[in-house]
Amino acid sequence: MALGCEAESLGVLPHKPDSANSVGEKGMAARSQPMTRPAIDVQPIAGAMGAEIHGVDLASLDDASFAEIVDAFHRFGAIVLRNQKISHDQHKTFARRFGALEVHPIVDGLAGHPEIIKMHKAAGDAATFGVGWHSDNSFTERPSLCSVVYGVTVPPFGGDTLFANQYLAYETLSAGMRRMLDGLSAVHSAKYAYTAPTTVDKYEGKTTMSYRHTEAVQSEVVHPVVRTHPDTGRRALYVNPMFTVRFADMTEAESRPLLDFLFRHASREDFQCRIRWQEGSVTMWDNRCVQHTALDDCQGFERVHYRVTVEGDRPQ
């Protein structure tokens, strides 16, 4: 897989060989072993980030192929693996290779598989879950490392997911802005996203997805505005309009002008890639350096995806 020079031109670069992360160490060690089968096919999607992967079967994944997936994950930030057919247990087994799985503190999981959220939009309904730029579960103390989503029922068109590279969002700011942001922290909370009018029926069990009232809805956590990725060592902007409500030690009104600028900047088109779903696609992304949003443009069609998230570390 000749990606060394090619990846240098992309926004998301390869992870460091001396990463302290156990996934990175395992992946790089596996890559040094002799290859006995063809390398998987990794094709970049856009100049800023993103890649499409063919030639791998997640239902019977060997260590060498997993190492190449890890490498692509760190290089491109968001990857889509096409033509998969996996059970719920196989979905969890693959995600668990990246770390411990989370049970969402608000959204109900599947019976018997609480780590899996069924993201179900019925035909005729608007998409409301995941619509709006965000980083998954940034309102928790240890936000999700990555999200792994399996597309099962996919509209014939529409319902794509956009991703934005937050390394580039930070690196393209002026030196003065970077210096200021490096010393700031921000408050994240689910209190607006999970109390919006579109959530009411979910708490009452009247929709295809259901929520439960927990302390997580109103709780607040503080994270740095700029975080250092534990594997790549690169700095990434870490605020998002869905969950970041204000800067630490400031009011929401005082915070709003700068936050609004950062939200617009973070989702610039030249930082983005767009992934179109297909039946059997598994898409995963790195929440530590990537934001995403689902598009609500397939109201006439049913859409069913299954999501697993992997527990991350406390942002530093």
C-alpha cells in the first residue's frame, strides 16, 4: 500500500511509530511482519481527509489487515469500509480492538447489546439524531475515541455524512489566535441538544429511537479548546456547536462571538470530506480530531444504521 508520500499531502497524517497508544503499537508491530496476502486497497476521498477501503472482511479480520486499518484511520481521520456483512457481535468485536466500548448515557441501546445504538429514521420522518456539527459525546468526561457505524438500510440517495478535519481547523488559524486558544478551556453539555423540541417524543418512547432522562442531560464538563492527539501528537480544535456552550469562567453571552467564529471556521468546506452510504458500509471516524454531521435530505426513505462508540481518554 504505497501511501507514504501520498499521505503527506493530506490533512490527516500517519500516526507516529512510537505512539503510546496500545492500538497504534499493535498496528505498527503487525505491519513490520512479512505480508502473506495482498495489501488492502485504500483510496483517499478528498484532499483534507477521508479514505475508502476495499479488500478487507471485518467478519474474519487478521492482524495484518487490522494494522492497515489502524494506519488508515490515523492517516485520514474518517474511513469507510465497503461491502461488509457483520453481526452485532462481530461489530462489537471489531470496535473493541480499539478500546473499551461505551454505553450511551442518554440514548437507549439494543436489548442484549446495550453498547449498540440503532439509529433508525422511518420513511417520512426527518433525521434528527446526529444532524448538526459535533464530536460524539464531547459532553462526557472521557469523550468517545471513535465511532463505528454499520449501514444496513440505506436510502437510494441522500443521507450522506460530512466530516471536517480539526487539525486543519487549528493549524489554519493565525498565530495570535492559536496562542489565545491554547490557554482556554470550554464547557461542554448535552443540555441543549438533548432538550430540543425534537427530543420530547424520544423520551416518551413515541419514536423509532428512545432516550432516557439521566444526570448526563444537564451535567457540564470542561475540556481544553485545543487538544493534543495522543497518537499523532498534532493539535486539533476541540469545540463544536452541538455541545460546547461557553468558555470556562465566561458567560454564554460573552463566549458567543468567538465560539460562533470557531464553529464556522471548523466546518469550512476545504476541511471536509463527504461519505455516501451504501448497504454494508462500515464508517468509522476519530472524534479526537474530526467533527461530523448527518444530512437530513432523505425524508422519504427509511434509514437504519448501527453505532458503537469506543471510550476515549480525558482531552489534554
